[in-house]
Amino acid sequence: MYIGLPAAAVVAGYRSAMIPSERSRCRIFSLPLYPFPGTRSAGNAHRDWHVRTLGVTRAVVSEIFGEYSTAPEALDRTVRQVEPDILDELDRTTSIAIEQRMSRAAGASVAPLLQALTLCSTLPPTLDLGKMSLFRRILAHRLEALLTELRCAFMGLSLHEISPFSTQALFDIPSMGAAHADRVRVHPARARDPDGRRGQPP
């Protein structure tokens, strides 16, 4: 059962918040959204989030730094060196604001990304640091949008139902962090009584 706002509408807000130059230079903002319907099993939710995060990372790296790679293998090596740092940072930071969390996750990938890019044969003598900053900002925005999408898709479900075998490490976002494991919120449209009233006393 899919409960909550359409994820595309929320992510569109993040896209519009980006400055025009960033939106025009990065095709990743036109990538199709992977659905997270509530019919997915709890075990798959955690895995899907990791897979989606890695896909977003790969898209950002390819868009901004793909020109430095002479072969797909070089770009794949770059992505593989960056991904663990992003996932590790996301797993560790669970008690800070979501914006800071995404920024730290993106920042954790800058050093290994720079190291990995030096292995690409077409890397210029001086790497454009502006590209590194752009990578960090766009990845942070995209990860935040991804978490918002996840929240919308699972709105109304408890953390325990989403991922019973894990803590709130990957799902600790403001609206869900306050949810109790034994409570399921109902969409307002489903809270109407037979007379069409919403939550009004009889």
C-alpha cells in the first residue's frame, strides 16, 4: 500500500532549488525515480536504499568527472573507491540534522574520489577543485532528495515495519525518527468517517 505524497513532487522541489548552472550541467536530475511502494518487504527496503544510493553516486561521478576517464573501467574504479565512504558515513551519522548528514556523507567521498581520479590517465596536472566542490554539493542534494523520496513512499509505516533487523541508521530522518514502532499513521484521506468528516467528534 503506497501512502503519502508522490515522491516525484517532493524531489522536484529539490531540483528547483538548485541553481540553473548546476541543473543544466548535471543530467542526473532527469533520472527516473525508482519506486519505493509499501508492498516491498522490510528486508528489501534497507537493501534498496543502499543500491539506490550507489546508483546516485555513480551518476554524479560520471556526470562531473567522466571526462577524466579514458575507459569505463577507470570510472568504475573511481566509483568503487567512493561508495564505501558514503555508505559508512550514512550508517554512522544518525543523530544530526538531515542536511548536515548528507553534507558529511558527500564530504566523506571527496578525499577517496580525488585519490581515485589520479589513477585516470587523462587527469590534468591540476584538478579543477571547483568540480570537487560541485560534486559534493550536488551529491548532498541528491542524497537528501533520495531520503525524502523514501520518507514519502513509506509515510505512515513504522521504522520497525520498514527495517526490523536494523536500527534507525538509514531511516533516522525528522518525520520518521519520532514515529513509534507500534504506531501506523493513517493518511488524512483515509481518516474520513461515513459522513465525510475528518477526525471530527460525532
